[in-house]
Amino acid sequence: MASTTTNALLSSNFFGTQVLFSPPTPKTIKSPLNFPFFPKNRKSQVTKSVLDKKPNSASSSEAFKTASSHGAFAALFLSSLTPQALAVDNTPPPVIEAQATKPSPSNSSPFGQNLLMTAPQPQSQSSDLPDGNQWRYSEFLNAVKKGKVERVRFNKDGSVLQLTAVDGRRASVIVPNDPDLIDILAINGVDISVSEGDTGNGIFNFIGNLLFPFLAFAGLFLIFRRGQGGPGGPGGLGGPMDFGRSKSKFQEVPETGVTFADVAGADQAKLELQEVVDFLKNPDKYTALGAKIPKGCLLVGPPGTGKTLLARAVAGEAGVPFFSCAASEFVELFVGVGASRVRDLFEKAKSKAPCIVFIDEIDAVGRQRGAGLGGGNDEREQTINQLLTEMDGFSGNSGVIVLAATNRPDVLDSALLRPGRFDRQVTVDRPDVAGRVKILQVHSRGKALAKDVDFEKIARRTPGFTGADLQNLMNEAAILAARRELKEISKDEIADALERIIAGPEKKNAVVSEEKKKLVAYHEAGHALVGALMPEYDPVAKISIIPRGQAGGLTFFAPSEERLESGLYSRSYLENQMAVALGGRVAEEVIFGDENVTTGASNDFMQVSRVARQMVERFGFSKKIGQVAIGGAGGDPFLGQSMSPQKDYSMATADVVDAEVRELVEKAYKRAKEIITTHIDILDKLAQLLIEKETVDGEEFMSLFIDGKAELYVV
């Protein structure tokens, strides 16, 4: 709302009457004040008693005839003020007074009469008023209606008003939420003002500014004391800043909506956990043989394999009280808070025993403790010490089963993994083909699938995919089907979604010249041709020259599930793999010449060099090096080990290794070039087909070999 100054007029059109207001004092109204009981958009009712009043002067006769507009104006004006903007100095607040005057001809309005509001004539005094300085609201209204109240002043929030009676007495009234109050005051001619509040003396503001830092430090000290378990902390008085309390989620009757029927592809892990659930339901079956329930089960596996899903299934199947939390919830800024939360969690769990406690990502607090050298995280070590004590300490831990999940078992403390704490380590690994088929069936529930969708084929095209990856695959396929305005999800949407996940989205608007398109087609055709003619190599599933991500084209092979599960690769397979990787560069050289080759084979060279070096250093496939592993063991990044081992051999041995690596690469290059030059006609046909269609599937690709009567390469 615009501000009003000394000589300005506030104009508004309200129910056909134009009201002009001139503030009596040089005050600046900065922003509105909204009382909860002030009426909005209400028209004042003119009562007969008001209309029958005799004005004290001729100049006020027209003002009383439009008394209804007084009430409407007062409601409109007072409802537009805010507490923050009225205080501009330390002088008393202005009083909004009403004085009826004759309108000036220049201020006439087609909608009604113009009013200037000043104070009315004083009312006759009366001693028939309540006693005391505090009036009830009903007494106040009776006095107003009898004309015994001269003026009122509201406080800033409108909850209390100060009144001045006609005899000069003053009293305060607690105001309820009454929307008719302003109308009643205006109709009865009561002067209305709003208190700006006490702005305070400058010396008090100065003292307050000095005290603020001390109060802030005092608040931080109290927070620190709460975190340490002092008053208001664990065992104290409690309060909103109670850091020591556990933040775990508790369910007396778990309703996770997940059972073991919703978990697929992890049959061995389900069997291990089903025994824990059965022990909770039928303990006599095990105690009769002297068996004891496991105190803890640690779920170990790569991300996305379903560890948390299994824990939710256990909660849904067991039917006992269930506590769930993340290990990071124990970590806090203040020392001792983590240990306090662990104590509080197990106190609650023991009171609900038998029950299950699930701690997700336990490596956040369960990491190997240091030797005390070079500092360390004392807060984390205190937390894990308390966790060790609660799981199997002096007082024991009866009736509480702890489930924990992590994808970093190598960093966990050995004391945490010993029997008696985590008695079982359940490995939740990536699913096999049968497991992926079951997972796809679970995640296809509620989706409209076409009849051409074959889960078996999808599972074979997704080796190494976890449950989370397969769920994402089906969701992406559903999104693509919706984008294409289809009613069902077909195999094409699933295939496109798979390629999107593996290689990135298509670059449909990418500007590709005919020359580059031809080069990419021959490059990918070279990969496919060498891979198809290599003995005991993976079959070609699809060839595409549509740009995706950073790749200009892709050749998809369907790897053997047996090799993936066993992890056993023969020497001939690795040599074939290197030859297939070099097929793209060889095709470029044969078709375009050595001077026109591109950098498109850079990733292929990296793969070839890595495989050749591993064959020499780790796999014992070099006659000159022999059956010796040199260079240290390159660790699995899943276990947190380094992928760049330190070399532990001499410079002479390094020269031998380099020579052996070069010999393997040159052998693979020679084989790839021999295949491509022998079957150059098939290479041309495949490249032309790719240029025309941009995508060739495995069946269409194999028909070219049948028509061309191609034969497998013989070593």
C-alpha cells in the first residue's frame, strides 16, 4: 500500500462513497496492520439510533447521514496497517478522529459525498461505568452503546485496547476475535487509534545490542551441554534441542508393504533371512535342539542389489517391533552424541524385545578404528565402541536382532564382524539370468506390456544388471512408451531404454555429414565382422551408428552368462577380444587409407592395452615371464582397493613385460586385418546397410554371413 504523509489525501471508493482522509499529525504510515478481528469487505449497517441522533452543528448533519460509511472506512483503513511500520519516532501515536464538515465543491464525487473526518462533539458524561482499571468485554460494549466511551487505542496486535471514558477514566480491555467491533465503535462515534508501540529509549537499545552476543554464547553453551548429555540431554529434563535421543523410526506392527514374495533374484539371501524370521515366530523349533538365534546379520553386496529391500521384507514378515535408522544419524557435531543415541536406541529396543533393529550403511560408523596416531575421529570411535558394547557386552543383548547393510565390508572393524555380534554375513550379489527374469516380472507389475516382450531375451541382454538397474530399465521403457503416445510397452521401447542406460540418449538432432556417417559405419562394421568370425566369441546382438553420449556408434555383443558368473576367461577368448577391439581401426585403414584414419579407436586401444598387460602380469599367459604375478594385485574397487598397483619388478623385467604386451597386440592386429581383407565384400554390404537403416539387429546381420558364405577364422 502506498504511504500517506502530512498533506496527502488517502482516497478510496467504498460502497458508493468517496472518503478523503487527512492525517492530523506529520506521521508516515509505512505498511499495513491486519487485526484478526477486523472485517474485510463488509458494509456497516446504519442503525436507527444513530440516524436519530441530533448533530451538534449544521456542518455535521451530512456526516451523520453517511455514518455507515464511517464504519466501512474505519474497517478499511485500520485493516491496512501493520505493526512494523507505524513506529517512526517516540511521540504518542496519532489519533484518527472524525469531524464532519461541508464538502468542497472541488472534491465532489459522482459516487457520493466527500467527507473529511475529524472528532465528533463530546458525549455527555456519566458515572454509570464499571469500576477498576480492567473491564470485561461485555461491560465495554455496553458502555460504548450507551455513549460512555470517548476514544479507544488498540495495541499493535489488536489483542488489547486502552479506553478513555467520557468522565476521563481510563481502563484496558482484552479484545476477543469480534469482526463487528470496529463497526460498533464507528457507529457510536468512538475515536479509534492504533498504538505504535514503545520504541524504547536509545540507552535501552544500546544495552540490548551489548547483551545479544552474551545471550547467543549462552544459547550455544546450553546446546553443547545438551549434546553432552547434561540437563535436557539423555536422562535429563528433555527438550526440543535433545541431541542425545535416537532418531530411529519405530513400528510396533511393521507395515512396510514388502514381503519375501516381492524380493526376487536373491534366493540364497532370502533363505538366510527366512530362518531369522522363522526363529522369531517359532522359537521352540530351534531351542529344542539347543540352537540360539543369531544376534546380528550383515547384508553385504554391491549397490542396488536389494539389501534394504530385504530388510523391509524381514520387517514385513516377522511381525515383531521394528526399528530402522541410518548409521549416519549417529554422527553429530558434538562429541558423545553418537554414543548417546546408540544407548537410547538399544534401550528402546530392549523394552520392546523380541524386536529387530536395522542399521543401513553401517560403514558410516563401523569403520576400522585407528591406532591413535595422527589424530582420528574420536566421535566415530566412541560411537562404534558403544555399538560393540550394546550388541555383545557385559550386560548382554537378549531378544534384539540387529540387521545391517553395507557395500564396503572391507572397511568394517574386525570386532564388529566377529561371531556374537554379526553372526552371519549374507552376500547379496548381482542376479543371474533366472534371477533377472524374476526381477523383471516383479517390476513389470502394473505396466501394460505388449505380447512381443520376452523377459528371457531381456535378461540375457542385461548381464551384470542389479535389481535397481532392472527397475530403472522398465521405468525408462514406460516413459518412452508414454512419450511416443503408445498404449503398451513393446520390446522396441525396452531395447531403446537399455541402450539409453548403457550408452546415453540418442543425439537425434546431431549434424553428421555423409563422410563421417560412412566412416562410422565402416568402423562399427569392422568390429561386428571380426567378432562374428572369431571362434568361441560372443554373438553380435545389434549394430548402430546413431550417436549416443560420447560415442558415434555402438556394436552390442551378447556375452556368455556362464563366463560372467564363473569369471573364467580362456587365453583364446582374451586374444579374440583384443582382435575385435582393433577391428574398427583396421576397417578404417583398409577402406580410407592410413592417412585418413581418425581418433575414434582411442577407447579401443585402451581396452586392448589393459587386457594385454593383465595377461602378462596377472594371468601368467606369457612364456617369458612365466607363471608369476608381478606388479601387485589390482584390487576390486567394490572392496575399496586401489586399481593402480605399485610395480615390484626391475627395469629389465619391465622391458620384457613391454615387449610381451606389444607382441600380443600386434598378433591381434594381424588377425583382425586378415579377417577384414578376406571378407571385404561382407564389410561393404554391412556398411551400406548401416548407412541406409542406421541400425541392424543380430538376425539381419547373420543373414549377410549366410548369403556371403563366410567361414570362421582358423588360428
